[in-house]
Amino acid sequence: MATPWKDRYALRTEGMGSSVIRELLKLTEQPDVISFAGGLPAPEMFPVEEFRQASEKVLAEHGAKALQYGATEGYMPLRSLIVKQMARYGIHAREDNILLTSGSQQALDMIGRLLINPGDKILVESPTYLGALQAWSAYQARYVSVPIDQDGMRTELLEEAVRSGPKFMYILPNFQNPGGVTLALDRRMKLIQMAEQYGIPIIEDDPYGQLRYSGEHLPPLVLLDCDHLESRAGDTHGYFDGNVIYTSTFSKTLAPGLRLGWIVAPVDVIKRCVQSKQGMDLHTSTFVQMVAYEVAKDGFLEQHVRRIRQVYAHRRDVMLAAMERYFPEEVQWTRPAGGLFLWAWLPEGMNTAELLELAVQTQRVAFVPGHAFYPDGQGKNTMRLNFSNATPEMIEEGIRRLGVVLKAQMTGAARAERLVERVTA
């Protein structure tokens, strides 16, 4: 007799669900669909030749080591490179503050495994990164949300949320996914002060921080936390003795196929994460770490990021200009200073999930409906658009097509509203 698997699943699986974006990507693989749905970097920007040369060098000079088991903490030269990279942004960590992970998604899952008990509340931005919701819902988390505007989380609404007793806050301060917004400096300071006042840690997720195209760099939360502790205590604290755990990734600067991210945290937290990771996968691929180090060292990563910024900044500008030309005036959107995404609000009452189906069927263009990024299912009139993965020509044409669908829907909705008014008059 067959095993009734549905009766064997753990209770926590009831909170699991498929990623809306992952499912959308299957649809948008059709060659005639212009997709703004995935958070995909531009494949033509991947340094394929550099990776080929680095792979050959690693195998020729360190083949046995590259193909062997490695330390759970990660390849030491790569950890040292990350230390130097972060120091340029004012973050002064040590190698023992760093754990290499199999993508930043594993880092989020690890944080959930380490910190979340069933029923714990997590404070998130509204909307927030879908991957974090997916990871932590599996640990039966609940969510307290604070809305964003063009300057990031609305910290004037934060106090009520923190009084509800969240286990930690999850913040994407730079070019947030999905909103594309950046947390303003005064709001960053407010966030740090509230975290200390209420004793609530912050998870600072920063996958896009290096991808700024306009404006001035803002200090990361972990740096502001350190400065705040020093000013309060009157002495010197380590950058990872405070309230912030920092995560980032090579997915947006080198290639997502590496599945290579990292956590930066107090040494005791890293030790706990190491124990957790040993139960997950023992360690991130030694070969991948060594190849990534060979590619990134000697200044190549900095040069490559500068090229990416130029390409993505142009694509952002093309999308923003096309939206001004083709979108109805009732639609509003963010104007990101970096990252991969922008966010659009349609008039209340419109449903972007229904709009997506119509857009794909009639105009062969796709986006992500915004409700997926809200823990409570709000945002049915919102959408996320990615500008990094399509060429400028595709962006122009895709936004034109999407504008056709939007105008048709809004015209139809207006006619229906007038009809109702006549009938009820």
C-alpha cells in the first residue's frame, strides 16, 4: 500500500508556498514574452571569460583542494576580500565575523532557523522581499508590517509596531526589493535609536548596495549602529557588537548562478550559524568560492561593478521615460536611485493579478503582481517591474505594450463606473 505522504508532512509545511516569481519565470521563458518579472541580472554582463580562466587556474594550481571538503565558515581568502570590500563602505569587520553561504537566501533561512520560534513576530517593511517571507513562514513566523513611501520605511509609524514585541526587524535599506526605494538618513537614525530603545535586533539585507546610479552613498545601518553605541558608551565598540546582522551576496555583482552570499555578525552569532549550516550542507562549494575569489581579486570586481552601474542606470532611465510616455496619468511609480526594480501603484480597485493574465495573453508582456510582497495580502493594485534584464529596446516596447493594457483596463473600468452611476441614479 502506498504511503499517505500528505499525512506525514510537518506542521510547519502548512506555511510554505511556491514563489510567485519562480512560477512566473516558467511562463515568461516563452520567447515572445517581454518579461519585467524576474529579479534577473543582465546575462550579457556576466564575466564568462574571466570565470573560464579562473576555473582553469584553480583546477591547475589547486585542483585537489578545490574539489575537497572545506571549512564551514568559508574560504579564508574570500572572507578577507569581503572584509576589504566592506571597509570601503565604512564597515570594519574581521574574518571571524563572516560566514559564506550558498546564496543570500540560505542566509535568510539560517537566520530563521536560528532566531524564530513558532508564533514569533517579525517586523518587516510593507511591501518586503518575498524570499524572506517564504523562508520565515516555514518557521511559522507572524509578521508586523510598516508601510514604505519614496524614502523607505515610514519610521513615524514604527513605534506602534515595535511595541507589539517583534523578535527582530528585517530591513532592506538600499534600493529595496520590491519597491526600489532607499531608506533616508534621518529614518536610518530613527530606526537605530528605536532598535536600541526596545532591544530589537535588525537584519540588514543589502544585496544591491553597490548598485547606486545616482545620489550619494548612505551609511549602512550596521555602521550607524556602531557610531550610536560609541556615542552612548563613550568608548570604542566593535562593528558587530551591537544590534545589527548584515547580509549580502555576489549574485548581483558577479553572477547569481554562483549561489554565493555571506552573513556578517557578532562572533557568537557566527558560531551558531556555523552549527546550523553544518546541518544544512556542511559548507558552500569550495570550488565555487575559490573561483569567485580568483575572479574578484586584484580590483576586477570594482571595475566590473562600474560597468554594471552604467548599463543598469541607462535601462532604468529608459524604463522611467517610457512609463512617462505610455502609462496613464493615474498610475504612480518609484524612481529608484539604484538596484534592479521599481514599484508602481494603480488606482484603488484595480487588480494586478488579473491584469497580468490579460497582459500576457493579449500583449505578451509580464510583471510581478504586488500582493505577493505583502505578508497580509494587501497591495492588489501594485506591481513590481525589473529593468536590469531586458535590453533598452525591449524595455521601450514592453512598457508600450503594458501601457496599452493599462489604458484599456482603466477605460473599461471608467465605463463600468459610469454605467453603474446611470443605473442607480
